[in-house]
Amino acid sequence: MLVIQPFGHIEGSVIKHLKKNLAPYFDEITVNEEVPVMDEAYNHYRQQYLVDPLLQALKPIKAEKVLGIVDRDLYTPNQNFIFGLAKINGKDCIIALERLRDESSRKVFLDRVLKEARHELGHAYGLRHCPQKGCVMHFSNSLGDTDVKKSVLCKDCEDHLDQV
């Protein structure tokens, strides 16, 4: 079972797109009511939100996997920004929409959202970054990296996932 936890308002079409495209991988997908984005996560100097408090807020949710989604700019202390974050073999992961936007194409935006969700869920299921640029598990350091990769696993990652 997957629980999607929105932090703040997330467009219904984004949630619908994720549910539709993640449904083949989960017996059940539940979308929780949105919860506010915590003020204490905001760093005024950076004008970004620290990801750690948001991930901590996901911990009490009972589910096989939990996908947090926030329409803010996230960071970790060792990176300028992140599109998302998950622990390898963890339960909780999160994606950030703000840097995934494409003003010229709604389709590109929704494709990016799905790729990042699948990428972080892949980490939660034990997958590491993949050297193959077309694999959804390839590390994205920029939107160009995200746009080049597909929204599915390569054969090697798929085989690895089948073994865990």
C-alpha cells in the first residue's frame, strides 16, 4: 500500500496523474488530506525548505511506503536543492514540485513529477543510482538530466528489484 501525503496544496491533476501511473505497482493507493508545510522547515537565508522535518512528519503514517509531495523548493544541508529524497530501503520519501515546473508544457511537468516519484520510490525499495542515463534511477542533477531519462527502470534495475 502506498500513501501519498500532500504538504500544502497540491493540484488535483498532479495527484491524479501520480495515482494513475503508480497504480500498476501498488495494490492500493491512498491520498491523505493535505497538511500544512511546517514553518520551522523554512530557512529565510536560503529561501528554501529543509527536507528533514517533512520526512520526519511522514514517519507516523502507517503504510508500506509513503510518498510526500510538496510544492516548495527543498534542500539538504549538503546540496543546493533537491528534486526529492528517500533512504535506500526506507519507508518514507518525498518529492518537491517547484523546480520541476515547465511553463511551456504541462506534459513535461507531469512527466518530471512521475519520474521523480518513481525515482524516490525506487530508492525506498532498495535501488541505488543507475549509470544508464535513460533509467529512471539515474541521478538528476538538473532538469536536463530528468528530461533525458525515461519514467521506467532499465533492465538491470528491474532485475535487481526482482531480487530484493
